[in-house]
Amino acid sequence: MLNIAQPEQVVFKPELITKFNEIVARYPEGKQKSALLPILHLVQAEFGWVSGPAMDKVAEYLDIKPIEVYEVATFYTMFFLKPLGKHVLEVCRTGPCCLVGAEKIMKYIEQKLGVKEGEVTPDGLFSWRGVECLAACGMAPVLQIGPEYKFHENLTEAKIDELIDSLRLTTAVNPQIS
Amino acid sequence: MGRKILLEHINVPGINTFDVYRQKGGYRALEKALKTMSSDDIVEEVKKSGLRGRGGAGFPTGMKWSFLAKPEGKARYLVCNADESEPGTFKDRYLMTYIPHLLVEGMIVSSFALGANTSYIYVRGEMMPQIRILEKAIAEAKAAGFLGKNILGSGFDHEVYVQPGGGAYICGEETALIESLEGKRGNPRIKPPFPAISGLYNCPTVVNNVETIAAVVPIVNDGGDEYAKIGIGRSTGTKLISASGNLNKPGVYEIELGVTVEDFIYSDEYCGGIANGKRLKAVVAGGSSVPILPANLILKLANGENRLMTYESLSDGGFATGTMLGSGGFVAFDEDQCIVRNTWNFSRFYHHESCGQCSPCREGTGWMEKVLHRLEYGHGKLSDIDLLVDVSKKIEGNTICPLGDAAAWPVASAIRHFRDEFEWHVTNPKEAMERNYGLAGYADPLPKPEEVM
Ligand SMILES: Cc1cc2nc3c(=O)[nH]c(=O)nc-3n(C[C@H](O)[C@H](O)[C@H](O)COP(=O)(O)O)c2cc1C
Ligand code: SF4
Ligand code: FES
């Protein structure tokens, strides 16, 4: 977090605040902190990552201390604390997936994108990383792409080619659609 | 063919929608419960059914429910554990994807039995599609009058909410899950107090697995006695098994508890044998946390009888020759798989997922990962093998939550049953980098038990 360039100011759009309000209503009076994880997911979906100033804004909104947000955002693996590629390919690297070739798939993705785990391609489009068992071991190897965490199962090198090409294409046609 | 009671209608087109689920008899249990039964009646049926928690520990559900404290003026909560992160387990995802209303109906009926007016389904954050599916199912149930105020005129009010996790295996542990649901880091709590006394927001809380809650629906529909007729002994009912690894037909299967392991692996009704004509080397039968067994021990008990898919039979022989049913994550390894590599992979997983509160778990998992890594990559020493056993013993039983044990058992059992393969990695480091140890004698028939005079 320390040496990552942070945005100067983060603004939550009214529509986003409306969604926050809906979430807070699920919990009893005074327990609004329960909304923290769902809200961090929404923030990441909106901005692509969870920046320091965004966390401060969340703390302010939930009326909790900033440290309460930082300690949560750093504990859970799904929150990106630095900007990553527009599409983050998260490949399962746990035992059962490795029995049917997950390691090869990760190597292939690394080669194909030309960047190491956690880095961003020069065009800013892609990152990849290994993640732990995604509860899809019967369809292994698998990868997911946020923020909706669409699944891609029974991966082969050909399927990776196809996936990356199609992601490139959709982003080129309409940069707004992720 | 085994009886299916959770997945009976799984192949009916549209069973994921409210209308089709309803046509197939859905929400009948809810009507029966709210119109004709008291909370105690339902708890009684669940006790009679013998249902045991499907999340891994196998604790009798009816008993757990009867422990729930009921102080005046305090809310009670039901929380569904849909964190499903135990490597090898993917049945809850399947159930939520294809028959979400079964879980929603189970949530309402169970909440009625427990007197909970609010319940939460805590779904791991990566299952965003399933979160959307459940939210839709809940909205449909609400539109039909099965949620909200005074449901079916019973005077019972109820709301169900879906809560996403943030990507942390430890949040599957029930007290960590509660912490997480309160918006905190997923650090397990010291027990007691148990959630039944002080759980979510310090209120009495029951945490149950997705499959456990779904099973309440057929139990209410047909009665606990009917449910208990399925299965063997204290392993009643059906169980969803997630089958993965080197199988011809990996996937989710509903089995009647009591089928033989051999049938489950080789029959066409289930996994259809080992993929690519290979032979079976080993099995992890209940998710990554349970002891791994070589082919011969998973198929047969030490006395030569067939091993069955039940809580008791899988644990027969204790840790010497047995394992556990756990979450039902059944991972099959073929003859080309390397046990050392897999053990290292699992250790890496537990080290990564340790919440870090207890030193034996935080440090021990790190040590095991490091030592296994050097064994796998040809820099190990023979003494490393005993070192691993020693570290695993120092973790086991010395931690706040069972993740410590879960990290220790796979290592201890791999060395117990596959020690020669570990030694071979030390004595033939170059060869071990180039090829696998193979099947060795792991599938050989077990020696005949000695005659006791
Ligand atoms: C490290 C760890 C991870 C766990 N993960 C899960 C899980 O993903 N899903 C689950 O239902 N139970 C999990 N459990 C078990 C829960 O603590 C708890 O026993 C269970 O949710 C109770 O529900 P049941 O009685 O219906 O099985 C886990 C336990 C531990 C120690
Ligand atoms: S055993 Fe491990 S995961 Fe469990 S509380 Fe201790 S450090 Fe955390
Ligand atoms: S091990 Fe990859 S999804 Fe479970």
C-alpha cells in the first residue's frame, strides 16, 4: 500500500451510495459494519481496485475507524490493493486442479501474456494470478474473472487463446464494457 | 440406482426457477411446517432423521439445534455456511446453482424451527454468480409470500439475506464466519462460548452447511424416520460427494450413505473408474484436510472387508489405516501423481490460509511448506521426513481452531503411508525431478490379518 500511487480524491456516485444503503438495511440497527465486505466488493467493481482514499471514504460512510477497513481489506485475498489489469485471470492452483494440469495452464498464461503473476500487461488489459481452490475441482482446471467472477472450466491452451482473444476484442470494440 | 432426495429433480428443465420448483412439490415442506408443526416438532423430526452436519465435522444437527439458547428478548440467528473452500469440495456450489430454492426453502423452515426472524447465507465472494442466483430465488420466494411478515398467516416473520465473503478459507470455520459477517477479519473465536450461546452480534446462533439445511426439506416432507431408513447405522440419509482428480466422470453425486468405495470409484453410476486407463494410487476421501490413503486401504478395511462411504467405515482403523468422510470432497490420484508434490501443495495452501493467530499454526504451516518444498525440489535430507512428522505433531491439538489439525493431518498421513516415496525423493533427487515414483506397492492387496489365537 505504501509505495502505490494513490488517487487524490475518490468520489462515490449517488447510485453507489444507494446500493450501500440497501446493504446496510440488511443488518440490525448499529451493526452497519457488517456491510463492509459487500461494500468493498462494490468499490472494487466500480474502481477496479481498493485504494487508500476509497477505504477512508468507506470508513466515513460506515462510521467506523479507517483502520477497521484497512485490516479487513488486507486480510481478504479478493481485494486488490493496487491497480491491476482490466481483466484479472485468477487460476486455481490448489491440489485437485494440479492433478489435471493447472500448473501447465498457469505457465501457458504467463507465457502468452508475457507478464509474471501479479503484473500488468503494457496495454493495461491483463493480469493473472494463482488463487486457492475455487470449489470447482470437478471441472478443473478453472479460472475466474471478476468483478462478476465468471467461470471458465476444463481449461485447455486453446480455450485460453480463445478467451484472451475475445476479451481483447470486446475491450477494443467497447472500452466501457469489462 | 441409489435414491436421490436432494437432487431428485435436478434434471428437470427449469428446476432452478420458482415455478418449476413449485410444480415439483417445492415449498411443500414450508407449508407443512408453518401450518401443521411446532418448532419443537421440527427439531424432533431432525433428531429422528439422524442427520449429521454436512460441512465436515458430522455433528448431529438435531442435537446442535436443541443446544440453541433462547433467552427472552434476544434475537436468534441462523447462518448458512456457503463458504465452501475446502479443496476438493464443490457440492454446495452445485446445489446453489441448479436448485437454489431447495436452500431457500430449507432456510425458512430451519429458521422457523429455531425461532430466527433473520437469517444469512454467507457465500464465498468468488461465487458471485451463485449470489445473484440466490438473490433472485429469495426475491421469487418473497413475491410468493414465503418470506416477509406473517408468512402463510402463521405469525412467523422472516427475512433471508445473502452475504459475500472476501476470499479466505478460514471463514468456513463457523466462528471466523461469524466474525467475517460482522465485518471483521476472519479470526476464529476461542470457544466457549459456543455460537449456540453467543454467536452473531453476541446472540444465539446456529451455523449449518448448505447441504445440511437443504436436507431439512425432505426430512420435514417425509418425516425423520423415513430419512433414517436410508444409510447404515449412524450414517443416515444421502450425501453429496464432490468427485475430482483423475476420474472418468468427475462431478457431484448424491449417494446413499453405505455404497462401497469401490462402487463409487468404478461403477458407471458414479465416477466410472480412473481416467485414461490408469490405475488408482491414492484417495483423499473427505476434502484436503482428511488423511490421504493409498488405493489398497481406501478400498478395503484392514480386516479385508470392503470400505463403505459412511462416517464410520471411512474412519475405521483410526489414523493408522483410516480417514474421514469430512465434507465429501473425494479426490482420486492416478499412478502418475506425485504424493510429495501434492503434500507440498496442500501445505502451501494451509500456510497461505492460516489466519495467523496461533503460533503453532502460523509458524508450523510455514515450516512444513518450506521443508516439503525442498524435498520436492531435490534438496531434502532424510531427517526432514521426521522433522515434518515432529512439526505436524506440535501443531495438532495446540491451536484455537481445527485449521491447525487440518494442516497437520495431510502431512502426517502422507508420510505414514508413502514414506518410501518421500525417501526416494531424498536418495534420488535428480530422478525425482524427472519422473514420478509411480504406483509402487500402494495398490497391492493388503496382507491377511494375523489369526488371533
Ligand atoms: C478451517 C475450516 C474450514 C471450514 N470450512 C467450511 C466450509 O467451507 N463449509 C462448511 O459448511 N463448513 C466448514 N467448516 C466447518 C464449520 O466450522 C462448521 O462445523 C459447519 O459449518 C457446521 O455446519 P454443519 O453442522 O451443518 O456441518 C470448516 C471448518 C474449519 C475448521
Ligand atoms: S489454528 Fe490457524 S487458522 Fe485457526 S485460529 Fe489458529 S492460526 Fe488461525
Ligand atoms: S482445486 Fe481447483 S477448484 Fe478446487
